[in-house]
Amino acid sequence: MTEETGNFKMTIEAFFEALASNQDFIYAVAYTNSFKKDVKRCYKQNLDLNELYNIVEKLAKIEELPPKNRVHSLTGFGEEQKGRRAEEEKSRRAEKQKGRKAEYLKP
């Protein structure tokens, strides 16, 4: 671990070592390439890997997560927005097709 402003900042190596050495887990943590890349991305963005470790540890031990980390529905693209986007795309395609037909008809 490296020291950073009084707090300890966990390195990527220390993160995976801590996960591998924990014998209290009920579930095994799968080190997929996408998981490794996500951890590396968190490290590069200066996010706290200790927090990530605590969440992964709770998931592996089947403990209850804090309310801010629980599974929730995603916001941003509701059904009405999906429908509107699909309609916009249809109208764009139709306009594009009309333009192509007009070009073929020109003498």
C-alpha cells in the first residue's frame, strides 16, 4: 500500500491480494478480464479501492449492502424515451430514403 495524505490508498496488487487471501468468503470472486479492467479504471480515476473491496467483500459473504449500493432500477431512458427515439430514427430513415429516390428521378 502507498501512503497518500494520511490515508492509505490501496494499490491494484494489494486489492487482488486481499481478495485472494480472504478465507471467510462464501462465494468465490471471479477475476474476469472485465472485472480487472474495471478495477484498473477505478484506480486510474483515483477512486477508493478500499470502498470497492468492502462492497465486493460484502457480496462474497452474502451480507446486506448499504442503501446507496443496493440494486436499483436505472434512470434516464424510460419507455417513453425509447419510443420517442425509435420514432425519430424511423422518420430520419424515411427522409433519407426520400432524398435518394428524388436523386434517381432527376434527369
